[in-house]
Amino acid sequence: MPNSLTAESTRRLLLERFPVFQQLAAPSLERLLAEAQLLRVPAGSILFDADQPCRGFPLVLQGAVRVAMSAPSGREIMLYRVDPGQGCILSGGCLLGHSDYAARGIAEDDVVLLNLPPAEFNALLLEHEPFRRFVFGMYGERLAEVMQLVEEVAFRRLDERLAQLLIHRGPVIEATHQKLADELGSVREIVSRLLRSFETRGWVRLERERITLTDPKALAALGATG
């Protein structure tokens, strides 16, 4: 993450990550850059939490944000990830509905984002059709992701979902068992037991905070059985 971003480099990075703003009239772009807050967030920081009011619409320039829901027991399930060039749809929903957050946003690594204040977000929705299409397009994508997540949690076995996640993230996954459990909406003990079973079968090699796929074909076959 850069130590500093000048006004010009911020503008350049915004237009690179979010081409939709290249179509914005110069006065409107200047207003956006003047009103928005540039934030640098260290890895592991909580950007927002459940029951907190929404203070803007974050546009991620660098890094990634994990949006997840937590149960009173401490179990967590990841709803979606916000990567560079994306905005947080949960934040947009809270702004449009004048409601508090229902989930938590965590910086997965060092994050640089531009936070649009509510007034600027609403003005862009009303005045700039490309931005409006961009926002509602993301809503469609996120809804499809969450529907797929519900289907997987409700109807697929955990070992199948874990195998599919490893294939998607492999061939070398730098992650703790707890982090994988959070993504799957499970608990660390069960995920660790499944990973040890995979290792016994010769499908993976387990090291500290690292998983190496040694038989991706077998994992892919298991992941495809659902």
C-alpha cells in the first residue's frame, strides 16, 4: 500500500479502477474527488460492523474487503468479497434504505478506498446513468453470489464445498483453517478434520497456514459431486 497518494494519483487510480467515472463530466468528477474521503486501512481492520450506521459508499482502489455475517456463537460466514474496482453493495443498500449494517466488513489485506459520502452517492445515482447501471449491475452479481451461497450451505456437503474452495484458491492456499471455516460458514475443528482426511488420502499437504494441492483431480471430482 502506498505511503501517500497525491490528488493526481488518486484521480488516475480512480479512473483506472472504475472506468465508469471516465464518462463523468469534469465538474462532477472534481466534486466527487473533493467530497470523497481517501482511506488507508491496515489488514485485519474492521471497516464496519453489524448495527452500525452507514457513513458512505466505499470504492475499493487497492486490497480486498471481506463482508461476512457472524452468529452469537462466533461462527462466521462470508457473503462476498469486494475487490479493487468494486463497491460495497451492502453499504449502498443501507444508504438507500436508511438502515444500519447487517454484516461486518473486514480488510483482508492493506486496503485503499475512496469513501463516497451519502449525499454524493445519491447525487451520482440520480445524475449519472453509467454509475447507476454500475451500482445496479453489482446488485445483480451479488444477489446471484448470495443465492449460490444459500444453495451450497443448504444442499451440499461440507467436504464437497471445501474441495471446491481449495480448487478455486489453489494450487497453494495461504490461509488458516479458521479463515477457510469462516468462508464456508463452518467451524475450524470440522474443517481441520476434513483437511487431515484429505491429507491422509494424498490430496493435499498441510503446513502452517499453507495448504498445497497434491491431487487436484481427486479434489475436483469430489467438488463436482454436488
